[in-house]
Amino acid sequence: MINHLITQKNWQTQLSTAITSVDELLSLLKLERSELSVIVPDNFGLRVPRAFVNKMQAGDANDPLLRQVLPTAEEQISVSGYTQDPLAENAHNPIKGLLHKYQSRVLLTITGACAIHCRYCFRQHFDYGANLPTSKEQEAIVDYISDNPDINEVILSGGDPLSISNRRLFAWLDCLEAIPQLTTIRLHTRLPLVIPERIDAELLQRLAQSRCQLVMVIHCNHANEIDDNTAQYLQRLKQIGVTLLNQTVLLAGINDQVETQVALSHRLFAAGVLPYYLHVLDKVAGAAHFDCDEQQAITLYWQLLSKLPGYLVPKLVRELPNFAFKTPIDIYQAD
Ligand SMILES: *Cc1c(COP(=O)(O)O)cnc(C)c1O
Ligand code: SF4
């Protein structure tokens, strides 16, 4: 019990002591401000847990993990076609916190908080404050699902659903497991990569007891995000029967080389995780510099098909506002 309390404090402490100062980050990495066009944004500032910084290479201004979190002047360039709500999600939001866009599953944004701020994130302009479910909405969500027998799966998302306490998370699991038609509960989270200790004994025990099939979709963009410690925590989830999948965002200069994607698939598999989606970037304002040209993405994808076994090739998809599924990218299309 005492041990358990120590680990609990450990991840919570890691969460609350995440780095938010650009100068502190650069000094830890032995980088000079002059090497980088760093900015201090008004909203959605720098946030990165120290365990993730430890996976970065000191002295490398182009480190693929650093580039995911460091706010730079490129964000301030406005590019036409890149908007605040690229997925028009506001149209599929019948109850606060509930997105029902796809037929058999709903997505719940149960928190606005994330352990890490990813600069390309399509949720960075989302008004979470106004869209978080209170206990009243929690009841309404349960009723909504019960009234829609097509729904058999609930996706806990956010923000990051593992950034909330076990107590609050388990309360969600309890009320969802009580809905008989649900077969599957899924968590979309980046926590196992940025603070692996979040997968604490209490969480493992609770997940192991669930009557539902559990799926965890982690969000890893680069093999360097999975060191041995991270892999061990992921394997623990696998051992209790959680299906582990990964979604990646294709990011220019970070993971748009074929070797990088091949290494990522192999590293994921070694940690017990199968590649699921490779998303082309959602066209969110401030992230245009991360976007890859679609023809380049297709060329990359053909190479992945030739280099990897089929089960290590993620599906290359784009999310389109008016489609009720992630849309496969046509890899046969001509220039
Ligand atoms: C991505 C997403 C899902 C899940 O889609 P899958 O293809 O089942 O992984 C569900 N709802 C919304 C709104 C989504 O954006
Ligand atoms: S929602 Fe996911 S991608 Fe966006 S900032 Fe949070 S962890 Fe990063």
C-alpha cells in the first residue's frame, strides 16, 4: 500500500512539475535561444514532462521530440486553409463532452488537460472550459448511449483521459460498464509515452477487472519516445489483456522519412503495440509548417508497404469534416 502511494505521488508530481519555461528547457538541452526561433505563445504554452525531455538528445536543435513541443515563430504565420476547428466537430456535439460523429462509437472529452502540449495538435484551439461534462452531463451521456443501441464502444479522450486522477477515471469506467450494450471501452492517450509511471498498480488492477474489452490507442510519433522503461509499462498493459494500438501524425521534419517510420513500427511492436493509423495533419491554424504534401505521403506509404510486414503498416488516413470515418488516402491517385 505504501509503495502504491509513492508511485501515485510520483506520476502526479511528474505531471505538476512538467517544464513550462522555454529557458529551462533549452538550458537542460544545452541549446541557445539564438539557434531557434522560439516564441512564448499567449495560449497553449510550452508544456513537457521531464521524463519526455530525458528522451531528447542534448545539443540537437532538430531533435524529433523537441520539435513536437517547442513553440516557434512558424506558428504565427497564418496560412490559408488552416483553421481553428478543422474538423467542424462543433456540429456533432449533442451533449457537452460527447462527440457522436461515427456510427457505432462515441468519443467523450472528459478533460481538457494534457500532460504535454503538442504543437501540431488539432485540439489546441478547442474551448474545453465550455465543453467539459459535469455530473449532470455524465448522466445525460449515459442516457444518450442507452437510447442509441448502435453504440457499442466509448472512447475516452480529451485532452488526455489519463491526466485525471484514478478516482475520477474509475468513476467514468464504473458508469460506462453499467451500460449493458457497451462491449468496448477505449482510451486515447499519450501519457504512457510522456509519463510511463502513470500506468500505476492501481490503474492496472482496475483495468484488469473491467467487464469490457479494453483498447488503448497511444499516440507515438517517433521511436525515440519508447525507451526501455516506457516499453516495460506498455508490456504490463498488454499482460492484463489491454489491446494496444498506436496512432501517429505524419509530421514534416520529424517522422516523414521512411527509415523513421520503419523504426517506429518495429519499436512499437517490440513494446507490444500494433500500428493503427498514420494520420496526415489536420489543417489546424498554426501547424502548417508540420504538414507534408499528400504526394510525398503516398510515396512514403508505398515504401512502407514494401519494407514492413502487413501487420506493421498503419492505415494512412485523413479526417474529413463530413465523413463518418477516417478516410483512407487513395494511394493510386495520379499527380
Ligand atoms: C477518430 C474518432 C473516432 C474513432 O475512430 P476509429 O476509426 O474507430 O478509431 C470516433 N469518433 C470521433 C469523433 C473520432 O474523431
Ligand atoms: S490532445 Fe494529444 S496531441 Fe493534443 S496536445 Fe494533448 S496529448 Fe498532444
